Amino acid sequence: MKQEKILKINGVMLDKKQLENHLQKIATNHNLNNKSNKDTYPIPHMIENFKIIEMVYQLLNEHLKLGISVHPAGEWLLDNFYIIEQTVKQIQKEMTLKKYTRFCRNIKWYI
């Protein structure tokens, strides 16, 4: 016997026209500035977060060497750490502060 799943919908169902009107309202509230604020430059935070990921990676490696089992999420990190590391290096190299401040930004986020 097949069990039926109950679909829970939060919010409001909109038809195509209502959705279009809603998106137009949202778009009119997004005021853009010519440049991004250098105080919101995300690279220093990314580097801090990466250092923590790196410490966890080293700890997981030590656990494996000691024969301590690793949670599947830890195994994922061990398998994919090099991808994270390369991505961080690439972003750090490409996303300079000068380039970042040239991006348009949404003023509402900083008011």
C-alpha cells in the first residue's frame, strides 16, 4: 500500500500576473549605488572561515591516523578539502578589493 504525502505550503500562491506585480515591487525597492562599500569586502571573513576548516581538516586527519572513526560529514571534508582550498585561493586572487569596490551594491542592505 502506498502512503500519501501531505504537501505543506507556507505563504501565498500567486498566479502569473500577481507574481509579476510582486517582482516589480521588489525591484523598485532595490536602490543601487555605483560602488560597493569596502567595509563589506568578504575576503577577510572567507580567509578566517577557511582557517577553521583547515584546522578541522588537520584534526580529522589526526583522528584517522589514530584509528578514530570519522563522521560522514568529516569524510566529505577530507575528500573535498583540496577543492575548497583551490577555490579559496582562486577567489582570493581574483576578487581584489579594488575590483570589489567597483561592483554595484544594494543600498538597503547597509541602511
